[in-house]
Amino acid sequence: MTLESWITLSVLVSVVGALAFTALAPDAVLFTSVVILFVSGVLSADEAFGGFSNSGVLTVGALFVVAGGFGRPARSRASPGRCSGGPRPCARPWPGW
């Protein structure tokens, strides 16, 4: 077997083990495996990212990012509220300013 075969086999066994015996997110495990195969030279860029050639896949992914941002409003309100009269006003650099 060639080096690429051994790398692919070890990544495959690791992915099956991670999916079967850990609580890691399946998308993170599978994306990590593609990145490992790409960085090691087993997959070319066209092969690794061929599934993203459809713009619909990228659009759905972007919508998940936007929806995740709306699901956590505390992070988006933290900085504007500080300087717009929110619960904590802006720090003043000089007294009486």
C-alpha cells in the first residue's frame, strides 16, 4: 500500500471511531477529515471542495451563520449598548468630560 492509502485508512478509522464513541459533532468530524486529507496531499482542491461548487450549498451555510448570530443576541448587544446609553455608559477618559 502507498502512503496515501495508509493516510486515508487511518483517517477513515479515526472518523468511524470519533463518530461511534464520542459526542463530537458529525459535521466537525467529517470536515476535519477532509481538511486532513487535503493538507496531507491525498485530495486535490477540486476533490476536497467539489461539494461546495453548487452555490445553494454555500447559501444555506451562510444562512446558518446568520441564524446563529440572531440566536445569541447578548453578544451583538454588548458593544453598542455600552456607548448608546445602555446599562453601562462609556468610560470617560477625563473626569467631568
